[in-house]
Amino acid sequence: MMQRLEVSRDIAASPERVYAAISDVTRMGEWSLECEACEWHEGFEGPVVGATFDGHNRNGELVWTTQGKVVEAEPGRAFVFECFAGAYHYSTWGYRFEPTETGCRVTEWSEDLRPESALEMSKKISGIDDRVERNRDTMSLTLERVAAAVEQ
């Protein structure tokens, strides 16, 4: 069951500046409600195709770690990573950056790749009943926080 979700926001900063903030996954804890921290795996120091990282997530008392792998890294244009739990690719997240007259439009998107059979286990791990609504809310907040940081 693949489900795609997109949220866009205009930000008064260049696409390159916003890309630099978002693609530095070590800053994701500043933007995200759910992802508290990320760190690059040994041998990687930044957003290049093939780079991998751990993402540490929290929802109340529930905590879990996932792995990410960068699959697209075009400064000022696109940043995309696949999310894994072990060898299980359960979602893909991405950001598109389009220039505007006042800065750029950023679109954060995700594709939920979990089959129906995995939904109950996902709920137990994260405590999130409605993943689509939760992602819509967290994506909007993420983009709001990025805008506040880069527009200063």
C-alpha cells in the first residue's frame, strides 16, 4: 500500500540555503517534532548519494531508531532518502526546492511503503494510530521551523 503525502511552504531564503539546512541531517532534531536527532554513519560527513545515517525518534515515552540512505542530493534542487528498519524499506522522504521571486518553495513529501500487514506493528512501535495525519502535521511544523531558522 503506497501512499504519498506532500506539504509545501514558501520560504524567504534561497533554495541553496534551505537545502543546506535540511540536508544536514544532524540538524533534523531542530526541525522535527518526531525525529530528535540524526547522525551520519562512519565514513559519511554530509549529504551525498549513498550516505547512510541513523534517525532517533520519539513519541512520548516510545523511542525507536531507523536508518536512512540518501538516494538524491542535488544542492538547491532535491534531497531524498529512504528509511529502513533493519533491511525493511518502509518509506521514502524527500524535499524539492523551487526558486520563487522571494526565495523558494519547499515541498516535503513522503511515501509510506508499509504493507497492510505491517501497520499494527508500526502502531505499537511508534504509538501513532493515524500516520498520514501525523506526518501532515509534523511536515508542516518541520517546514515552519526551517523557515524560522533560515529567514533570520
